[in-house]
Amino acid sequence: QVQLVESGGGLVQAGGSLRLSCAASGLILRYSGMGWFRQGPGKEREFVAAISPSGGTTYYADSVKGRFTISRDNAKNTVYLQMNSLKPEDTAVYYCAVLRSGSLSEQGEYAYWGQGTQVTVSS
């Protein structure tokens, strides 16, 4: 069974930066695409970014393009989300997940969700 643990969230002022980490157990991480999602209060879960198994291909939601960068270090079994120029609307619980099948986007099928890490951006 694959388990994911997100960390790195916190409180930051608008315009600031945070880097989130997703630590994974299990061999599957090396062979799987990974995604970041977020869910704000009273909102549905929203796709943020995804990355291919080797890290050679990435995909971003329009709302974060140019501000967020997804990356991975397979030797450390870790996926990252660098978030710059943060806005109050980025406030949410951020989750990572494993792409089990489908495209490297919100249309893919994801599984093994982590517990999430809270990101709060003040105005």
C-alpha cells in the first residue's frame, strides 16, 4: 500500500512563497505520475499541477501557471510544489496523489491521497 504525507504548509502574506513536500512510501512513486490538488473552505477539490514519472512533463491549472512549479526527486521519494506570488485565493488544504491511470491532468484517475497540508494566504 502506498502512503503519502504532505508538509510545508503555513501562513504567508500575499506575494510570499511556500514550498510543499509530498513524501511517499513504496516503489510505485518511481513509476507513477503525481498530482497536487487543493480544497478551499466550502469548495470542491481542485486540480493544481501534475508531473510525469521521470519529471520530464508537467501540467498546470490555468490559475497557477507562472506562479507554481511542480518537481520531483525520485531518489528521495518526494514530490514538491513551489508556490510563488501567493494570493488569498490560494488558501486551501493541499493534497498530493498518485496518478493510477489516464492523462497527466485533472482528467486522470488519482489514488492514495495524503492527509493534506493547510496553506493560508493573508491579504
